[in-house]
Amino acid sequence: DVNGDIDWSQVYNAGYRFAFVKATEGINWSKPGFERRVDDARNAGLLVGVCHFARPVPNKDKAKEEAESFVRLAGSYLTEGYLRPALDVEDSDYYGEYPETLGKESLAQWIKTWMDTVEARTGVKPILYMNPYLFQFLNDSSIANQNDIWVVDFRDTEPTSGDSPDTKGWSTWAFWQYKWDVSLAGGVADLDLFNGDMSKLYTFMIKKGDHIRRTVDAFDVTPSSVN
């Protein structure tokens, strides 16, 4: 996430190559100015994607409603030329101080419904962003190892070659948020690493045709109905 009037050209010149911008939260709310931040970062040469901050409740219909709200409000950035979007799930007081209040499978199914709805509407599979506590909480749930993951695991020092975030046993991480609220080129942002080189990062870009819904109408044909 980013705040303030960041000079994205400075960010690019400092060696950063991608950014995720918080676009929406809950239902029918978008972060003021997120479109400008996305456009400015992209125009400066960074690869950019958008994220949604989840507000899980024990109701899969609400998950679907949140996903459809995200697609409606941020749909312009869920197309070719942008990074795949991310779902930000955190353990906060909207479902109790800890996710146990919601329950493991209820939370897992909420996440799955949101992910499936976005993919059905856009053809794009989102990335799952969580902290190590939630990865551990959902480690043997129905969604474990079903998504590319973005791990929040803050460190006091810069990661070095060979370092990895704590995924609590989940499959290989794709993104790692290792610092929070860092002053950066006139604004504030979190810092992240990608697990790979630029050619691999480009595989996380939405490609032409990805946004076409992967559905088809089928029907039976019998000799008497050919006409």
C-alpha cells in the first residue's frame, strides 16, 4: 500500500520495479486517489497491480458481494498490462481479535468464494496476501496451497540472498512484504521483494485474453434437432 504524493520516477530510478496499490475495502468503498497512484506508477515504468482489503464475515454471499464490488470499482486495472490483483486478509477486529472468531473453514470458504468470484468475472486468478499467523491458522484448510501467496513478514534488516519469509509450510512464496511504512520519494509505502527475476515477474502480468471469461454454453444435438 502507498500513501502521499510519491514521485514514482524517483522510485523507478532507485531500482524498484513493481508496486501494488490498495484500491478497495469491504463493499462499495474505494481509496481516494488510487487511480492516480496506479497511473502515475505505471507511467514511470513500474509494473502495477491493485489490492482489495477484505472484511470477512461468516457469510459467503458477502464474500461474493465484496468481490463483485472490487471488480466494479477497480475493473479498469484488472485487464491486460497490469499485475494480477491481490486479496489482503488480515487478523483484525472486523471478525474478532483473532480469526478463530470466524472459524478456520468459514474463513477459508470466504476467501475461496471471493477468489472464485473475481476469477469468474475477470478470468484472472488473484494473489493471496496474509501474515504468518493466518498462514498457520489456515495451513490444513481447504484453501491451503491453492493460490500464489504474498507473505507479510517484517524484518529489522534488509533481506539478503537466500532469505525467505515464514510461510508456515505453504507452497513457495511469490511476494514478500518485509518493511512497513517506509518514507519513499515524498510519500510512504511498504517494501516488498519478488521471488524471481524480471522475466518471472512478467508471468504475473495479466495477458491479452486473460480477462475473457472462461465459460461456454453447451447443448445436446440429436438427429431430430439438427435443423
